[in-house]
Amino acid sequence: MTTPTPDIDLVTVVRSKAYAVALLLAAALGIPISLIAYGFLAAVTKIQKYVFRDLPGDVLSGGTPSWWPIPWLVLCGVLTALTIRYLPGNAGHSPAFGFHAGGTPVDRELPGIILASLATLSLGAVLGPEAPLIAIGGGLAVLTVHLLKKDAPPMALVIMASAGSFTAISTLFGSPILAAFLIMEAAGIGGATLSLVAVPGLLASGIGAVVFIGLDNLTGLGTFSLALTSVPTAVTPTVATLCWAVVVGAVAAALGWVIRWVGLALRPVVHSSRVLVTAGIGLLIGLTATVYQLISGHTFTQVLFSGQDALPDLVAHAADYSVGVLLLLCLCKTFVYSISLSAFRGGPVFPAIFVGAVLGIAMSGLPGMSSAPAIAMGIGAMCAVMLRLPLTSALLGILLLGADGVSVTPQVVVAVAVAFVLVNVLPATGTKG
């Protein structure tokens, strides 16, 4: 989504008939785009549960073996690579370059984005659904505008693309406001343009949220919003936790730098033989998940996928995990996250949230530290490093704790600031391209 450079008279635009039409169109688009987004997320969840939970019981006896994810991750690599190679549009942005909210895809690129991300997310690669949903929502909105008016002005495309993206991911984050911050900060939209884009986007996402709730009740498939069902009790900020916030920010900066470096360093190898190398990366992901289950005794699914479904249970039962197991989980998830960035298609947000939360839980037993601020600091700091969006990252760490989020705000802000500054001081891991 490219921000127009000419000066904009906000009052004139808001009073115009064209803007009123844009609001009506945004409201109308909220319904079909939310239906498509819900269907996409439901399909991902259904395939995951069937392949990794139900199918082993149908074909094997004695439960799910630890090696079960290996062949599926190889298949994941093959399907994703074939889609990227043979369908138009490269199946969207490479997540190794970070989070993208701009560059709305044209209609012929949407099938590749949908198929590559569906294979990635369903069969175990470690990326999130937010990037494909943004592309799908924005692309469908722009396609609708072009069908209605082929010579639509650039501002109309910016407004409708943003509204479509808002709608597609608002309930994924559990808040249209958080989705708005994410897209606006990532796209660099500000000033009068921010005001003009925000209102249709919030309107469309609000209607989309109602549709999601209705579909949850109607289909019984459940909700797909990121939420912690059991949140540790927050405590009053102390000097000790503020000091630990500096440490968390520094650790997250180093860890995130390594993740991005690995993802970018592998890209030339992937390009040399996309199908073979991507299948090999899938094999490594499957082997890592298998090793984690054999060593820890916990399910391999904690290492696979975006981490959205595994995170609430992990936080709720954090006391059942030793520091050693948590560090092993953090290491395994970090490794598979970094190599997934190089070859697969999805978003970097949810794995960063999961890794940050695991890091926080592992550090929560340190002197002067407690679970709630540790988890919030870890999430905020890792997101700041991987997304390079400090405001959105701080909000993610705070809002995920619900009502107790306000009390951890000082620590989260410090951790995010330290992580963001340090990762920009460290040597660049690569350039966008």
C-alpha cells in the first residue's frame, strides 16, 4: 500500500461523496472478506488436526509416533516450493525480509499466496497466518475496486486495501485496534492519510469481528484469535524487573538477529534448487520436532506450526516445565523458525510471540522476576526484533495479558526499546529484495 505524497485536505475528503461511498464499500467488504479469512483459518486448523492428531490413530496403533511429522514436513516443503516456482507472483513476500503490509498483490497472484501459505501453515512449517491474511484481504478488496471502477484513484486503492487487510486479521489478534496499529506502523502510513484510512478499516474490521463471532457459534469450529486463557497474576513494577527488562531486550536482540541471519543466509541455497532444498528444510524441521519429543517427553506439535494454539496451554502449565526443557523448546523453535523463514510462506509474528513467551517463562524464576512481566517482556522484545515495529510490539506484549497488562507496561516498554535499539545497532543481516 503506497502512501500518496501530495498534501491532503482532510475535511474536504471526509465531506466528499467519494469518501462516503468508500465507507459503504468498506462496510460491505467486511462481510465476504471475513468469511474468506474464517474459512482459510478453519481449513488450516482442520488439516493440522487431521494430519497430526486423527490420522495417526486411523493408520497406526499405539498412539502417534515421534517420527510422524517428518514425512509431512517433507511434503510441506515440496508443495510450497512447487507453488512458489510455478504460480505467478512468487506466492507473496519472503518472510525472511520481515513483516510486510504493503504491495497489495494483483488478482492473478492470490492463488499462489493462498496455496503456498495453506501448505506451509497446515503441514507444520513454523510461520504465522497474519501475512497471507493481509495479502488475501487487501488483494480481494483491490480486486473489488477494480471491478467496480477500473480507473479508481490511488487513494481509493490505499483505503480499500487497508480496509480489506484490517478485516482479514483483526479477529486473529483479538482486537481491531491492534490490527490497525500493526498495518499502519508496518506500512508507514501517517498524517491525514492515517485518519482517512483508519476509519474505513476499523469499520470493516468491526463488521468482520461480528461475522467471526457468528461463525464461531454457527459452525462450532471454535475461535481463531490469539488469546491467553490463563494469565499469571501481574505484580507491581520493581527496580529489579526493570533491570531484567534490559537483559530480556538484549537477549531477544541477539536471538532475533541470529534467526534473521540464518533465514537470509539460506535464501541463496533455496534459490539454487527450490524444490529439493525446501523439502530438505522440511526434513530438518520434522527431525527437530522429533528430537524434542524424544528428549523432553512433550509433544512435537510445540515445535511445529505458528505457536498460536500451543501458547495458551504452555502458559497455563508453565510450572510443569523445567528450565532445561524450556531452553530446549526455545532452541528447537528458534532453529525451525529461522529455517522456515528462508523457504516457506507465512508471517513472522506468531512464532516470534511464542519464542518470546518461552524465553520469558524460562527467565521468570530469576531473582526479582515473576511470570507475568517476564512473559510480556519476552513477547514484546522478540516482536520488536523480528518485526521492527516497536509500538505494535509493545502493545502485543501488554494486551495479551488482558486486564493485568497495564501493570507490566513499564517493563515491556523498556524491553522493547532495548531490543529495538540493539538490533538496529548490530550488523545488518541483509537487504530487502
